[in-house]
Amino acid sequence: MNIEIESPRNSKDLAIYLANMNTQTSQHVGYCGESKEEIYDTLTSDFSDLDLENSFMVAYEKEEIVGAIGLDIDLEDRSAEVWGPFLSEAYIHTALVNELWEKVTALSASQVDRYNFFLNRENAYAKEFSISHGGESTGQHTVLVAKKNEWGRVVDEGVIEYDSAYEEGFEELHGQAFPSTYYSAQTIFERLSEQNQLFIATCGDQLTGYVYIEADPLHGEGSIEYIAVSDQFRKRGIGKKLLSFAVNQLFAYEEIEEISLCVDNENENAIRLYQAAGFGVKHELIHLKIDKKVVVC
């Protein structure tokens, strides 16, 4: 077995390999993507706080990719979301995966304390790998999707575009609803654009709920990243109104045919809301975390 492990030689070839692997349920990793075009764009423009050479390790047999592990690194949080491990079938029961892991984690060892895996529950191999390196399960998530050709447009009133006058209320609600999440309120403010939008529901001068969406018309996709309703205003239909408004906004893009969102399985009320609105389950993910501070080598 003549294998060379190194930084990606060609981003397009890596994107093709990852797309092929991630369409297999037994290899599927959440948030990696399944379209080679989308993955390529992410790798080349928005993958990690470090450059690709210091975030990915790829195993080559001659010119063929046979394995890969990537780290989507957040330097501020000192954490990384793991893309992988991806191994071609012939190499699953070899030491190659450990070699890849050692090399890719060494690139940012002084900058990362925590590694997060979001794995399809059918991806037993990656789950076992994570656990063997100190990974602990921290919860389960459900990925749901809505399709344009199955969605009946509903006109909703009472939802408006975010106004800075509600900044304090938004920061408070976002912090309460998602205390440990990938986008802080400040990060959302920084990401706002023509395609990344924040909408709110209000009662007088009080913010009662919000929804944050990201549109990706280039790849025909849209996502509802966050939706929350203040505790004192629940059971008034505000969540349903925000959800319908968000879906309508995303499907207004001619290119977007599918919208996805991810929900913690413990949030049963939210899952029921999405399913009642027309969302169907696409994937069920397991979240495992490796914390270097507690790993005994």
C-alpha cells in the first residue's frame, strides 16, 4: 500500500470525492454538503478560519483520493467541526484513518481544544472512530427539508425586516434560545446581506420572535438557520407565522427548490411545527464531541 498523505492537491478533485462519499448514508457527515459544486465553493471561499492547506489532509494512492479528513476551524471558539473521516471502502479497516487524523489535527493543535462531529446515525464507522478518540455523544439533531413543488404559499402579515431598534431584544432572545450555538447575535449582524436576512415579529415596541435565513441561489438551496419565539408570547401562532414567512422569502428565489433546517431532537414542539407546515425528515444526526482537555492519551 503506497499511500501519500498531504494537503489537497486539487480542490475540485477533493470536492468530487467528498460529494461522492457524502451521498452514501454509511459515510454521511452533516453540514458537509452533497453537491460537488457547493462543496467546492465552500472549500475555496468559506471553509475554515485557517487556509485549506492547514485544515484538510488527503490520502492519495498514486493520483486517486482514498481518504480525507477536514477541520472547519473557528479560532475564536477554539473549536473545529470535523468533515469526515471519509475512507474509500478498501481502507476502512486499516490504520489510514488514524494517520489522517494525527496529521490534520497536528496542523492546528495549539489553536483547537474541541472537535465536533455531526454524523448520520447510520454512519457507524465514523461514530466508532470518534468514540475511540474520546468522543462523547452530546445530543441528536434532525435535518428537515421543504420542497417548492410541495409548498402552498401563504400570505403572512405582521413579520417585518429586522430594525436596529430591536437590537437589545434580539440579542437577549437569541442568547436565551440558543445559548451555545455557532452564530452569536453579533455574528448574525455581521452576516446580514441581500441573501442572509433577519426578520422579526413584534408587539408594540417589544420583539416577540425572529427568524434568520440564508439563501444560496447559486446552488438552488436555502436554509432557516434560527427561529425563536419569546416564552411569554408562545402558543399564539407566532412561530408558524415566522416559519411561513421565511419559507416564502426563500422560495421567492427562482433557483431555490429546497429549504433545510436542523433541530435538536429534544425540541419536539419545533419538530412538530415544521412537520405540520410541510417539512419532511431528511437526515438524523448524532453530535459527538472530543475535548482535548479530558482525552487521556
